[in-house]
Amino acid sequence: MMRHTDIFNSTEQDTKSRLQLLYGNAPGGLLITLLCMAVLCFGFETPEQQSTKTLIFGLLVCSHFLRIIDNVYTTQQFKKSNFRAKPVTWRLSTGILVNSTIWASYSFLLVPTMDGIEITVSAIILSALAGGAITILAASTRLSVLYMSSLILPYAVMGFFSEFEYFHYISFLGFSFWAVMMMSSKQAGKFVSEALDLKSKNTSLLDLMDLEKKEVERVNSQLITVNEQLDRYNLSLESEVNKRTEEIYRLSNVDPLTNLMNRSAFLHELKTVTRRPESLQQQFALLFIDLDGFKDVNDGFGHKTGDSVLSEIGMRLHEQLFLLELDDSQNNLLCRWGGDEFLLFMPYDSENVIDTLTTNIQRAIAETIKISSNNIVLGASIGIAKFPHDSEDPHQLIQYADISMYCHKNLGKGDAIAFSPALFEEFQHDQIIRDGLKHAMATKELSLAYQPIVDVQTNSLWAIEALLRWQHKDQFISPAEFIPIAEKSGRINQIGAWVLNKACEDAAQWAYPTKPAVSVNVSSIQLLDANFIQIIIDALRNSGLPAERLHLEITESVMLENGELAQSQLKKIADLGIHISIDDFGTGFSSLNQLQTMSFDIIKIDRSFLQDLSKRDKTIISATKLIADEFEACAVAEGIETETELEVLKDLGIRYIQGYLLARPMPNSELDDWVNKYHNKNN
């Protein structure tokens, strides 16, 4: 939209054009003004005011005389190359200001003494002059408003002080007329600005056209001389150039496996779309699609088959985007981001569009892919970020969609997940934990706390569970938070080995008469690791702890992940003489049939069955005790916090107890004091 300018705030060239227009209109305007003032000052018989009128007329004549001289001089200056607009602007403004003051003085000094006919004639003449001023001074809105206002407003104001009642009505009409003239003045000024702008553009275009015409003529002259030579090579060169152009575009913009855009092309197009002003008025969704199970395809069938799978997935994604039939299809961007990751950027007008598309994509990817007699089934984790709602920055938008995708992948099921600030905070928190775990062992932030397990029949110490603790930068981080992240980041094996070695070293130093065992929790990832058995052997050898004094706690769900390998590992552990404890029994999803295939010596009853101690809970505890007895295993109840719970468990025949009622987890250095106090209390 063009900005409205004036002689006071325009360019040098535009100011000059406006001044030329104003000075060109000035002679006629000055003549008419002088004639009108002559009529007003000498057309009525008012002897008592004649001297004032003569003075006013004389002042106007002097002002006009000076302005005529300035007009003649300035008109000559317009022709010079060193013309300076600023002095001319101020001379013109001063002249108009003086004239405005004279006309205002006329109204203030003479209107109160006018009779009916003079009032009417003055109103007509002043209104006519005001209307003419709007046109004559249209090149400067400020000056036209000043001059028009000096003609109308003083006259209208003084009318209210007249003894003639009808003059009051004329004053009201005067103010109304002034308001209309104000609008007309702005419209006239706008029209002049547009006309001058158009004139300037036309002049520039004509100059440019003249230059281009000359350049074209020069180039055409040169082209004619070489045209015959180019014609001989044109056909072969055009074909070669097209081939090379297509090849360059393909290499720089197209993924060779899927024929979709590659990373660099997608980023370029994404930046182009998001930078358009009209895009901010639309809604776009960025989908980050990661294939679930693709690594197994590469490992199991080879990279050649994996490439074929990626090609098929690319076609399925393109088909789903085509089936969506979006009107704004030119803004649909689909690329292979890298590996088994795909990005899709698309406009949408409702959440249903996104929900439908993500559901269809998951369904399409889940369909069996048949390659070389192999039936391959994959899944898809999808994260969503929205433009411009979540971010207007392309790189940040991709990051947010990536974070959402990983959240979806961690859940392992369900609908695609859209980005939210809470999700980002959770990701950052996990990232802090992940980064902290890299150095937790080196900075000695990890430690072990020990919680006794007692035999309530003999009131003796039976075993002690080793519990991992992490104090990171003066902040305690719960194992429930960092253990899952350690498992996902692949650090659980290193941390688990440290825990096992440390627990065995401490237990080997315990000189308690009952020779309690140490119980160490083992992740399913540790258990299924090929080096785990050797890590156990090394820990026992280095510490000197007998194998029968080591209990390894596992969860029953480990049998669901890789039952055959887990069963093999458990048998090797049992053959070493180590006791195996099933932790959180009853909270997983394993069947009793799986218990028959497992090697175990201890069943730990989860705290959740002790919270209410209803008839149902007691039945489950009794059943668990019965199962342990049938398998010749020990039953341990954990999480005991009250005397009531302890008495109930004793009545149910549970012999081994662990919980806050007896002792909270404590450093190894405090175990001696606890053991002495417990022995003195119960003996």
C-alpha cells in the first residue's frame, strides 16, 4: 500500500513535482483571492470599519506582491539542475501562512460588525475560496487544510457572537462544511500522491524501456552474428544440457531409493513455504514418521531387501497423500529424511484430516510387504508438530515432530502424538538424565543403599537387597526415572555391572553370624546380554563372595521378551549356585506354565497386595505362598510398613519380610549399627 506523502516528508524528486504543481496553480489563485478580498472590503458601505478593511486589503496586496515575485523567481529555479526544494518549501509555506493569518484577521475583526447581506456574501465568498483552495493546494494536504481552515473556522466561530440569530445557523453550517472540506482535502491529497507516484513510475518505466530497447538492439545485433554457429550445435547441446540438468536435480534433490525429496530439498521447500506471508494464515502439520522393526529387516534379510522395503514404503506414503485430495496440493511436501525416517508437511483445515491421515498411514505401513518370498510386517511411530501454532521456525518444527515421534515410539502403540510444551519439558528432563548418566559413574554420583530382609520366625537377618541410588548435582533422582532411560540409552549393562561388582564387594565384607545374602536387581536387558554370565563370574571371583550368597532379582515379564534365551540364561545362573528371585510377582503377565520353565528359588510378593489386605488380597498372598512351597522356593513379602501388615503375613505363614517397618534403605556404613540394634531388640 502506497504511503501518503507531502512536500514536507517526500523524496527530493517528489517534492519538486509537488512544488511545480503548487506554483503553477498559484497565479490564478492569488488573483481570485485578491478580487474576493476587494469585494468584501469595498463592496459594502461601512464607514466605521473602512479603515480596518483598507488595512487588511493592503496587507493582502503586499503579501500577494511578494508571492508573485517568489513565483516568478522559483519558476526559473525549477529549470536548474542544482535546484534545492527545502528553501522553496519554506517560502511557499510562509506565504500561505501569512495569507491564512490575514483571512483569519478579517473574520475576527470584521464579522461582529457585519449586517445581514454582508454576512451572507462573506459566507458565500469564503466557502467558495475554501473549496478552491482544496483543489489549488491539493499537492500539499497540510497547507490546503491550513488555508481552508483559516477561511472557514474563524468566520464560523465569530458567528456565534453575532446578534443575528440566523448567523448562528450559518456557523453550524460552517463547521459542517469545514468537516466535509477536511475529508475532501485528504482525498485530493491522496489523489495527487497517487498521480505523482504513477507519473514517477511511468517515467522510470519509460527510461528503463529506453535502456532495455537499446540493450536489446545491441544484443540482437550480436546474436545475429553468432546465430548460425549456435544453430549447428543447438540440437546436440540442448539434449546434453537437459540430461545433465535432470541428473543434477536428481542427485541434489531426489532420494534415489524412494524418488521422494531428500533432506536438503525438503528443507529448502519447507523454508520457502513457511516464509510466505499467506502461510501464517493457514494451518500446516509436519508428520515425522519412523518405521518400527526396520532394523530387524536389515539385520535379518540384508540391506538390499531393506532398500526395497523403503522404496515400497515411499510409494505407500505418496499414495496416502494423494488419496487425501487436498486442494492446496502444491504445498504438500514428502521426503525421506534419512534411514527409515520420512517427513510429511501438509496443510489441513481440521484435526480430523490429521487423524485420518495418520491412521491411514499406520494402516498402510502395517500391510504385509512381500519381497523375494519374504513377508515383512512393519509398524510406524508418528510425531506431529503444527505450523505456525507450535513454531514458525522450520528446524524447530522438525525437532518438535521428532520429539513427539520418540514419545510415540516409547509408548509402542496408540494414535500418533502431537507436540505440546509438556512433552517438550519431559523430553528435556529425560535429556538431562540421559546426559547425566554418561558421567554418573566417572563422577561417583552412583551409590548403593541396602535394605535388610529378615526371617521373622528366627528374628535373624536373612538377606540384604542392594538398591541403586543417584545423587546428580545435589538432586536425588529416583530409579523409576533413570533406570528406564538407562535401558533405552544402552547404559544399563555398564551400570548394572558396576552395581553387581559393588554389591558383591560389600557383601563379602559383612561379618554377620547369619551370613546374609545380597540381593541385586537385574534388568531384562542385562539378563539377555551375551556377556552377562561372564560378568557375574568375574564379580564373584574378584570379591570372593560365595555364589550361594548372591540373589539375582528379575521380573517375570522377562519370559515374554525372549523366553528361550531367558530360560537358557537362568539355567546357567542356577548352575553356578546363585539364587534367582522373581520380583513383583503377580503384577506381570506371565502364566503359571512359564513358571515351570524358569529356574528360581525365591518369589517376592509385591507391595500392591498389602495396601488393603482385603479377603481377595489375602487369598492372593496365600496362593503365592502355596506356589512357592510347591516349587520349593521361599516367599518374601516386600513393602511392609505397619505392625498390622506384619501380623497378617505371619498368620498367612510368610516367613521372610522386607519393608520400612523393619528398616529403610541405608548406606553400607550404617548396616552394622542396624544389625546390632535389631539383634539387641529381638534377643
